Amino acid sequence: MKIIHPSHIQGTIQAPASKSMMQRAIAIATLAHGTSTLHGYTPSNDSNAALKIAHNLGATVTQENTVITIQGGLQPRSTILNCGEAGLGIRMFTPIASLWHKPIELHGEGSLTTRPIDSLIQPLTDLGVHITTNNGFVPVQVCGPMQGGTATVDGSLSSQILTGLLIASPLAQKDTIFTVHKLQSKPYIDMTIQIMQDFGIRVSHTNYETFSIACNQSYTPQNYVVEGDWSGASFHLVAGAIAGTITITNVRNDSKQADMALVEALRLAGAKIQLHNNSITISKQELNAFHFDATDCPDLFPPLVSLAAHCKGVTTIKGVNRLQHKESNRALVLQTEFAKLGTKIILDADIMYIHGGTLTGGRIHANNDHRIAMAGAVAALLAKQPIEIENPECVAKSYPHFWEDFAQICK
């Protein structure tokens, strides 16, 4: 149990490394022939799981403080890989494992056991991989090697499916062309292409509908700095907008991370924003209801709800359909838990309506969802009474030292 009291926000926080970029960097460094050095490592359950998978796939992994060294090489030490609760992990490492010519089985834990992966079946089959799943869920077994060729990808559920296929395909035996339908979260694909290019791979696409990757390419080891995480920073930024002033360092203002879109939402709500080269400062001003499309950045829903709960009027956020298969069914969980705090949320198809006002305080359950726990903390800042958060330790999935950072800025 964590109890958060109404507080004033003041201070500076260094954003943790981007979990999304770190997992991609670990996967790619595993495939590179030679030694890559990844700087800025921030421990999280998902990134730790990726490092264990890298080791089990044959890489030599060492860590010294915030620096990870990976000597790549696909020579599996184990035929079983555990992705923990990482949705990106299972969708990324399944295609990578299918590069190997013997069966490899991938498992998951907790919420990952309820997150569908059946969208991987057809494209991997098209590329010559034998794949079986547990009725569309983990565990999944693949046996390659991936041949390449042409494949159709359903991008309507998650861009992570395409991310995994793109990362693996340069090592296929033939050129690969993906035809992608209804791709969601295009900024995450921009991130994937950017880091592939950083490690020496050529990728081309036409309007995010057709992707072409030549075979006989190889990842070049890199000395790579993993940028800060706009997703983790978003909760602190909303805290500053609600209850004081906050500066976040270690964030790129030219980042391709989808969750940098939070800056636009804060602007729409009326917060004071100062962008610098590698940092951002947010200060409290009068906040009003706003209208925002979060279809391409669904992880922003929890901090956006905390923001909207403190705005005057009714805020609308589009993209609810993207929330069903997260760590929880986030739309319903946000509606249920914020109702306990006195905030009315209405769900209507793909739109969420948040009625702003003063939160009463109370007790919420994080539902083992790291972003719900962090949203509850931010919501407490201007509540009438403290907010108690059950299952606060779930923040370890993405941001283990969130509570320490949050306590540092609460005055």
C-alpha cells in the first residue's frame, strides 16, 4: 500500500532510459556480430527480461552501472525464452527466435498470458517459419530459419508485431516485403526504423503500407546512447502542470517516441511549457478541458486522465479501442478506479469523456498495471484527501524507482 498526500510539486528529475528503445537496442545488439555498448541503462522488469533473453539466445551480456555491453551472436543456450510480462518482448523476440533452425519456445507471465499474439502466425508462416501457439496466446513455439519473401501483417492490434518482423527480416534468406493493413501507433515504427538504421540496416516503406527489407544485411555493433523515456516522464510532467513546476532532463525534443505527444496535450490544457535542448519545464496555470487523439500513443491515457481530472470541463480522448489488451483493460480500469476518487468517466465506443473537478481522495487498486499506479499518484496531488494505492510495486515493470523520484519532487 502506498499513501500519497496532496502536495506541491517542485524540482528536477532525470528521465529514465526509454524502455521501448532499450528493448529494441538489446534485441538488435544480440543480432549484431561484435560488441555493442548501450549507455543509459535503467533497470526495469521488461528490460531485464530482454537481457536474459539476449543471453539465452547466445549473446554475452555484462553490466557495469548504467552501461550494458553485449557481444552479439545467435547461438541459443536455451530452447525456452521467458518474456516476463513484456508485450513488446514476446512480439519482438518471437520473429528473432524464428531465425534459428531449431525449435524455440517463448513463454510469458502474468498479464502477458492474456495478451493475444495470433497476429504473428500468418506473417511468420508466410516467411517460411513453423509456428504454433496456445490458441493465439503464449506459449508460442517457432522453428526457422526465416526464409523471407512476401507477407501480410495486421497492424490493427499493435505495431509491436511489425517491429519484431522488421528487426528480424534483414537476416532472412531472401528479400522481404511486408504489406501492412490498419497500422496503429506509427511513431513506434519510426522508432524501430530509426534504431535499425542506427545499427546499419536499410529499410524503406511506402506510406506505412508496404515495407521492403533486403536480405544479406548485417547489424553493425554500436556505441549507443539510449534516450530518455517520454512515457515515464509523462507522469511527472502532468504532476508539474497540476501542482507546481517540474523540470525533466534527459529527454530529446526531436524524439520519435509516440509519447512525446503529451507536450501537445499539456499545451491544449493550458500548462506553461518551456522546451530546452535536452529538457522540458512544465508549470501550473489554469487548466481547462481539452480534446486529444491518443490512438497512436495509447500509453498516455493514464497520465492524460490524471490531467483531465483536474481540468475545468469535460475532456475527450480518442483511442479507447487501443486499451483492451494492455497490462489491464485500461479503459475500464481507469473508469472504475477514478470513480472511487470522485471523477466521472464515460466510455462511448472509441471516445473517453472525463469530467474534471476536485478529486475527493480514497483508495484505488493498480490492477497490476504500472501506469495505473503512477496515474493514481499524480491524481492525488490536488485531491481533498490522500489517495491510497494498492499494488504500488507494479511500477517495477517500467520504472522501478518511480516512487523515489516522485517523493523527491513532492514538497
